Amino acid sequence: MSNSPNTPGIAKARLPVAAYGNNFSDVQPVFDTHEARVAADRCYFCHDAPCMTACPTSIDIPLFIRQISTGTPDAAAKTIFAQNIMGGMCARVCPTEQLCEEACVRETAEGKPVEIGRLQRFATDTLMAKGVHPFTRAKATGKKVAVVGAGPAGLSCAHRLALHGHDVVVFDRRAKAGGLNEYGIATYKAVDDFAQQEVAWLLKIGGITVKTGVELGRDISLAALEADYDAVFLGIGLAGVNALRAAGEDLEGVRNAVDFISELRQSADKSALPIGRDVVVIGGGMTAVDAAVQSKLLGAQSVTMVYRRGKEKMSASEYEQDHATQSGVRIIYGAAPVRVLGSTAVEGVEFAYTTEGAGELELGERFVLKADQVFKAIGQTLVAAPIAQDGAKLVKQAGRVWAGGDCAAGGEDLTVTAVAEGRDDAEAIHAALTA
């Protein structure tokens, strides 16, 4: 008997084979040339554009949209890439509804912003499809820089350093470069192996060597890198996951949402990935939404996402929350996990409703959600601290070592922010090397 959404426990192939291809197809409609020019014509091309101010990478948004409207998408792409070399992925995953599009004057006046994200994707995809790299590397400086971490921060830093003529070696502990772009986002947001396409395209600048399967502290040391290179950039991300600190979280069927998303991203056959009938996702960020939605797409009968505070405190955007509910995910606000129930495998999760107190959340009435699989998406933490820390994260600079992206103090845990920090740190490194 074949499996279905009703099959109890954690099971593979809950859906017809054809359903998986449809479920994990591109979630974002792609503009054709005519649609892009029509959408671009809605822009007021503001001189003092609030959308540009809201962009962490400070892309000249009015300029690139005007370039699309005049039929020069390649020029638009170069405008984008000059500030954000990973503008293709950011166009797919950036929470534009909270950043540039929220600041758009059309949004303020009409409640319907210029579709900046889709326009950015149109421009960047147009140029990348031609296999063209828009920048030329400067004359070699003879300086060598080590970049640890091939995620958005590390790759952005490496590209900008290579552009300035420095030789860069990028080390990453995983089998593929890309970091969260490759392992940490919903499959339907970046289809057709786009993360690897982007890495290959970025490397066309030249002067960058990528070494995968190399881990800091295991295969290489920071001291050795400092001795062998003129500067070091750490973009190691946040490899750890916060604990629930609730009894029973070690039961079979409880796992980290990031591991689930990574496994799904690397799975060629989505039907082979087992999923529970009743899935509970604990957390309120983008990772929680991605895990919840994809659980539903894999065929889970019931998926419930539980966040300990109110809807307004949720870090996932309202757009993402709406996407989750439209996908069949139930969201419960204001409830915290108390314990995971079961003998050897998870059978349910006990929660307590919360209220905002003077300090910590106050726990009230309790309830139980049935579950045969639980995903923890309650934040990630720094695993190693190769340089001094500023609170829970690394300091931005220590001698000839810089740190950027999710692992470094300051900023938000967003792909676009990581790209901006990698770019800006590269400029700082370049200034130090050429002083």
C-alpha cells in the first residue's frame, strides 16, 4: 500500500511523483520583457529615493529601473551588480516587502509598490543568461587574502577583493560553495540549481580559488592563515542552533529546521525525503516559515508553526506569514514549548500560552499539539570564536583579520546584509593593503 498524507508517522512518498515537481517549482512569476517595461514605468524615479535608502547594499534603484524602462536591462544589471554582486539571489530571497518596496512612495500612496524585486531579477537574469561578467579585474597587486566561508559575505568579499587585483583563496567546510544560498533557503525560491550557477558566474572575475571540505580549526588554523596571507576575512556564519531547553527535545523525530532544509535542498528526489503526518515547527523567522511550508509541500497532513510572541514581533515578514497560511500552515502566536512528549519518539508537544511581562514571558494555560515530527527554528549561534567576541558574535576587526555576515556583531541576519558587509570589508581590506 502506497503512502499518503494520512499515513501515520514519518514516511516517504506521501504524494504522487508528479506533485513534487509542481510543488517545488519556481514560486515567483518571472517578468518577460514587456511585463518588465510596464512594471518599470510605474516608478517615479525619485531623486531622493527612499527605496535606495532602505536597501542594505544601496543599489541605485531608480537608475536601474529607468534602464529597464529604456530597454537596456544589461546596463540595469551592471548598476545592480556594482553594489550587490549577488543581486540575482537577493532578488529571489530578499524580504523586499520589508525593505525597498515597503519604502516605495507608490506603497505609501497606493498600497501597491513598484515590484522592485521582480525587476531586479529580470535585469540580473537577463545578463547572467548571456554568461557575461560585467567587470574586469584590476592589475594584480601581488597581495593574497584568505576568505573563510563561501557564503554570501565571503563570496561578496572575495569578488570585490579580486576586482581590485588581489589573489583570493576561499575556504569552506561544506562540499559546495554558496553557504546559506546553497543550503539554507527554501528550494522553491531558487530553482534550477541557481545558487551554483551564481557562484560559477561570480568566479568569472578571476583571481579566486575555492577550496571546499576545509574547516577552520580542523584542517586549517587562523594562525597559519595569518602567517601565509596578507589579510583574512571570516564569514563563517552561525553553525550552531539554539536549544529548546525543554524536556524531551532529544526524542526521535525532533530535529533542527536548518538541517531539514539543507537535506531537502540537496535532494534530487524530493519523494525520497521522509516527512511526518503531523508536523510542528517552533519558531517565528524565515527558517521556520521555509521549514513549515516545505513540510506541507512534501505531503504532511497537518503543519503547525508556533511562535512564542505576538504576530507583530515575528521576524518573518507578513508576506511570508501569508504565504505560509496560504500553503496550509496553521500559525499559533503567543505560545512557548514546555516539553516534548513521547517515550522514544515524539508524540506531541506541550505548549503554554504566553503574556508579555515586565521581564521574561509569563506562562499561562497549557495545551498539547499532536506531532510525529518537530522542527526547531529558534535561532542560530556561533560555534567557534577564532577572534574576540562582541557579545554573542565576533568583533568586526582584530588586527589583520576581519569578520562579516551573520557571524559578526551588528546588522541583520539577511543575505543582502551579508553581501553588503562582505563588500564593505573588502574595501577596508583593500585600503589597508594599499596604504
